[in-house]
Amino acid sequence: MVTAESFYSKVRSELEGIRDAGLYKSERIITTPQGSRINTSGRDGVINLCANNYLGLSSHPKVLLAASQALSDRGFGLSSVRFICGTQDAHKELERRLSIFLGMEDTILYGSAFDANGGLFETLLGAEDAVISDELNHASIIDGVRLSKAKRFRYRHNDMADLRAQLEAANAAGARFKLVFTDGVFSMDGTIAQLDKIRGICDEFGALLGIDECHASGFLGKTGRGSHEFRGVFGQIDIITGTLGKALGGASGGFTSAKKEVVELLRQRSRPYLFSNTVAPSIVGASLEVLDILESDTSLRDKLEANAKFFRRGLEKLSFDVKPGDHPIVPVMVYDARKAQELSARLLDLGVYVIGFFYPVVPKGQARIRVQLSAAHSEQDLSEALSAFETAGKELEIIQ
């Protein structure tokens, strides 16, 4: 007879298998606010190269002050969803400001970007429709699409010929509405989607275009509006989902921006929006301050761009295998999962905080260290980190 103990035995066996395969993910404890250098439970002053704190705003004095003021003025939380008693004037103002910043008509806030994607597709599309998705899209997009009844088509990563082929297949399947959806930036590789080409192909097929901008909003493009600005199609995207939890302050919260009628329907039908507490007032207040900072000048995104170029060149000079790109995500390819974890551990010993990524986060045999630069890093921080990479890389025989 199968018993409850049989279930727990299966769970323990599965965990043991994850450990034996070198795929177990451990959590390191940080004891300070987010910043270019952080303290951990085992070491102080570690150079942090794995945060999504692209613009260094997670602990920016103006952002902290705005959060504190909102906490004082509007309370800790609203204990409610938006349509009951969870909407304050600040929420509406943040939605208005995000719409302007992104070049869209309207915006709806969610508890997370995962929720924004989770509540998107089933609300807008039915069984007669189709979603055409890049094969490397984020898990939140994949899960969101699964929740819908729409027909599903996947195109090979960043492959425009296959995108066209999948749109033709959607037409052949009798799809009514077609939505092409892609990450604006792919988080494991730092690849920036070819949105100018994708927009053109979508127009040929009468398809809508949606993008997830979690790793782009605030710093990609000349004024930091995102990958659509970077690719020259600002104002030409149908749906944008994104987060307040990375460059735009680093706390939590997500959003969807689109035409007014799309956002209105999401407010009526999107389940994560209807059944989750509203974004906390302190996050809303801080996010408004973030937009003030970003709209005042481009100094932070300019510094981030310079830091990314400096560090990428430094790794290449050391002969590390670095995926090419223009993004502050810099993947250092190690390929073997155990080796990636060994490199990550040794770098922490040397005062650099990075994480090894391996299956199932990336495909088998594609293990890597994902470096993420921030505008908060000084040149001294980055030079010290490069020295640590050189030492660890030679010790582990990753470089000569």
C-alpha cells in the first residue's frame, strides 16, 4: 500500500539525486542592504556581481526617503485587492507615469511580473487564437501561456525565419488573433530581441507583438525606456509586461502596459490582479521617485553601459568564454555544472559574489556564471573582481 511515508521517501530521493548531479541550489545569507558591496553571513565587503540592481537604486537615498514617506503617509499595506479598497491615488499616478515612460496608453499594476504574465494570456485570448513564443522565453511567460486555451507555437530562439514559419502554421491552423510574445532581453544570455525585425514580420501577418521588459526597463535605449527604444520601435509594441523589482527600485511588483481597452479588460478579468493584494504603498512611492530620477537625466544608465563594456573587455582579455552582447548581463560560460559551482564558491572566497547557473535554469551542458553589472560599481570594484576571476579561473584550469 502506498503511504504518506512513501511520498516523503520519494521527495528525499529526488533531493538526493539533485545533490548527486551537482544541481542543488543553496541560498547564501546577506546581512546588509543591496549594493555594489555587501556583507554575507560568512564574509564582509563582498563585491556583488549577481543582483538585478542594474541602476544601483535599491538603496538610493532618495528612493529610501520616498519609500519612508509613503509608509508614513499611506500605511504599511492596504489589506485588500484593487477593486475592493486597495486602490490609492498613488497607484493610479504610478500607472500613469509608467505609461508615459514606456510610450503606452495605460498600465495595470500587479504583485509581481510573474503575476503580470500569469494573468495576461488567458484573459485576452481564447481557443480560436494563437500565441507564438520564443523557445527561450522566461518561465512566467511559459506558465502564463499554459493557463490559456490559445493554440501554442514556439519558434527557435531569435530565429526570424522560424518565427515566420510558425506564424504561417498559426494561419494554417485557423487562428483568429495571433500574439507573438518574446522577452525583450533574455535573462540567461543577455540577448536583446530583434524587435525591429519581429515588428515587421508581425505586421505582415496581422499579429500583435508583446514583450517582457524585466531586464530592460530603466536602462536599455538612449533614455532607458527599454528594448523597444534600443531597437527603434518605441511606441510600436502592443503589450509590455515588466517589473519594479529589478532596475526600477529592486523591491517587488509588476505591471502590464497596453492600449486602454486591453488594460480595462485585464482589470475586469485578470485573476492575479483580482485576487491578490495591491502593491504596498511604500513600493509605489519609491517607484515614483525612481521615475523622477530616471527622467531627470541618463547618468545612471550611461554609467551602467560603461561598466558593462569595461568588465566584458576585461573578461575577454583574460580569455574567458564570454557570450557576446551589449547588455550588462555578461554570461561566463563554464558548461559543466559542478565546475560552475566550484568557480562560484572560489570567487566568494576571493570576495566576489556570483552564482553558477545550470540545468534546469539553463540547458544541460550550458552551465555558466552570470555576471550582472550595476551603475553602483566603481572601476576599483570591477578591477578587483577581474583579478579574482583571473585567480579562480587559473586555479580551476578554466583559463590558462
